[in-house]
Amino acid sequence: MDQVKYLLDEKELPEAWYNIIPDLPAPLPPYLHPATYQPTPLPPPLFPMALVHQEQSQERFIAIPDEVRHVYRIWRPTPLVRARNLERALDTPAHIYYKNESVSPAGSHKPNTAVAQAYYNKQEGVKRLSTETGAGQWGSALAFACSLFGLECKVYMVKVSYQQKPYRRSLMHVWGATVTPSPSEETESGRRILAEDPNSPGSLGIAISEAAEVAFSDDNTRYSLGSVLNHVLLHQTVVGEEALKQFALADDYPDVVIGCVGGGSNFAGLAFPFVRERQRKNLKTRFLAVEPTACPSLTKGPYAYDLGDAVGMAPLAKMYTLGHTFIPEGIHAGGLRYHGMAPQISALHKAGIIDAIALPQTTCFAAALQFARTEGIVPAPETSHAIRAAIDEALRCKEEGVARTILFNFSGHGHFDMAAYDAYLAGQLVDYDYPADKVAEALKSLPKVE
Ligand SMILES: *Cc1c(COP(=O)(O)O)cnc(C)c1O
């Protein structure tokens, strides 16, 4: 075993998040109100003012509050690891590095924003946060953050996942959250769905409606989202800022930066500080976002205004989208099943700064196994998409006989996804083709804005 780790001292934990808004190639198209289609900020009844401001801030660096840095220290700075053992197994001249975000208490990058969001809500006197979760990664990250700041946490968990993924549910309970299978009898939205179909398995869209309804109807409750929005991507940039310092220690620098994308937050968090450096120093760094073929918004969707949720509670955003009524196949990378994409990632892809590819799940699981058997850590199914792309890039380096430096975000571990690994090892996983017909149907529901 010949792994090389680049570790930062606690003192080197970044003091500011990087806000890419002033450095975007063009101004971001504004959010539009879901009823009037007029430009709107994020609605304050749903979000605390600090986050409404961060969402549209023009300040390039935003100080990380001491209380947030204090909590970050539980697991940050995270290691940057040179995957020497994987390099050797691939017999590649490439240098492969990963930023290991799986070392957080919840096992993924998501606490980077959950902690910040809980803090700002607490500051403004909010008592309770409501949110939705699919497989439970985001719900458990927010439950963890709320427990540390003494906030109540209410999670609507998609009913099929509530039944199929008991251990993330347990994790949320351990951190004191209330977890309700969605659709539920607790909200108007839930009751309406159940009246139509008492056996509804639920969906992310329905769970968002329930969580948002609770926040709209209770003054002490705000809503919290784990990806997509500008302030969420902002909080994740602590990842890339650390990585920049670690590459200085390694005396190396990435030629290509890779991340899996669901809503885009882990990829943005790693990549945006490197996008800034590329512009500043006129570098040629490549950026590669990896999505599943079952839900390929960046590679197949149009760049258009669409609803952020299934029912139109949230504002419209300009983004690459498959249509808000699109429901992807039940791939195991549940965190990559969002119909749209972060507006900031969408703008950078439109401008040609970020490339994107889509990969089917079985080849990603094969890469995850190769990673587990060389580097020792079992990846989340989402993360396996970034690993597949990094391995393929390393194999291209071997063919071309060039030693490029590859960096990817190890967004989370797969310890609660063992059923997916069992299915893969038993040969039961299938790949899904690009669902052209379903997407065409869903795109008919795009709001007619322009
Ligand atoms: C949620 C999740 C993702 C996808 O979300 P992004 O906002 O695109 O980062 C990726 N990896 C893991 C481990 C996740 O939990």
C-alpha cells in the first residue's frame, strides 16, 4: 500500500467561502416568481435573510463564521489523497488525487452546507428546519447540524426510501430529527396525493411540497435545501479552497477536475476555486461533471427556465433540465436523480468552461469495486460516477503516454448502500438507456417564459 496523504493543520481551515457570482462569464439569469414570472429573490418566508442575501451576493469572498468553522473542525480539513495504489493497478503515468469528503459524521460533503444553514437559521431565531430527503444523505446531514445548534429538524422522506433504507432513517433519529414518510397525512399536499392514491410510493417532488408547506405555514420554521442553490454551492467551496493549499504541499496541480453531479454542489465546491485560478492565471484546467445516463440534464436537457420542484412552490430557475415532471428510473445513485442542475453550473457549462458526460451505473459500480479494492474505501453509488470518469481519464493517459494530474471529489462513502453492492455482486443491476420519450414528454411541461 503506497497511499500519500496531504493533510492540513486545523489552523489552515479556510476563513472564507468563494462566491463565483462576480467571476461568472455573464450575469446569472434571475429567479422568476412561479405565479407571475417576474424576477424575484429566494422567498424569505422559506429561507433566513442571511441566505437570501448570500444567494445574490456580489462579494467574492464571504467570511465563514467562527461558530461554523468550530463545527467544521470535527472533521475538517479533510485529506487530499494521492491514489498511488489505484495508479499502480491501472499501470498509468497519470497522477490521481481525491479529496475525501466521506470523513464527515454523516459520511458525505453535505454537512459543509448543513452546518452553515443551521447556524444562520439559529442566528435569526428560527426554531425548526424542515426538509425533504430521498435516500437520506441530505436528511441525515441536516439532522446532524440541527442537533449541534439546538434546532428541531423535520424530514419528509420519500416513502419507498423510508421503507427500503432503514439505516439512514435510524441515523436521523439518533441525531434527534423527526422523520415522516411522504406523502403523509400531516400536510395539505400529502393528503391530496393520498386521496388520489393511498398507496403512493412518494417522490422527491411531493416531499419538497410537504416540507415547503410546513415552512410557509409556521413562523418558527424555515425550509432548507441540500444542493442546487447558489448559497449551497458557496458553502461547499471550503472543499476546493483546502484542495488548492494541499496541491501546493504536493507540489503538483490538477489538469482535470472531476465530480459527480446531482444538483451540482459537491462538484462546484471542489471545482469553483480552480475555475477562479484558471481565469486568474490563464491556465488550461479542464472541468468534467459526471451524471447518470438515467438522468442526464447537462448532456441532454435544454438550457431553459423550469420549476425547481414538482409543484411550483419554489421559484423558476434557468438551468439545464429534463422537465420538472420527469421521474428518473430507480438507479442506486439516488442523489443524482434531480431533474435540473444548479444555475451556476448550468451557466458555466453554457459558456463552455465545464464539460459534462453521462455514464451508466454498472460500469460505475465496477469502478467503485476497483477503488475499494485498491484504496480501501467503499464509495457511495453517486461517487462511483466520478471514480469511473477518473479511471477512464487515467487509462487515456496510459494510451497517450502522458502524465496528466487528475483530481476528483470523493463525495461520500457507501456504508449505507450495501444493498446496492449486493445487487451488483449478484449480477442483478441493469443499465437504463437514455429515456428519450419520457424526457420529450416532460419537456412539454416547461413553463413558457421567453
Ligand atoms: C447528495 C450526494 C451527491 C449529489 O449531490 P450534489 O449536490 O450534486 O453534490 C453526490 N454524492 C453524494 C455522496 C451525495 O450524498
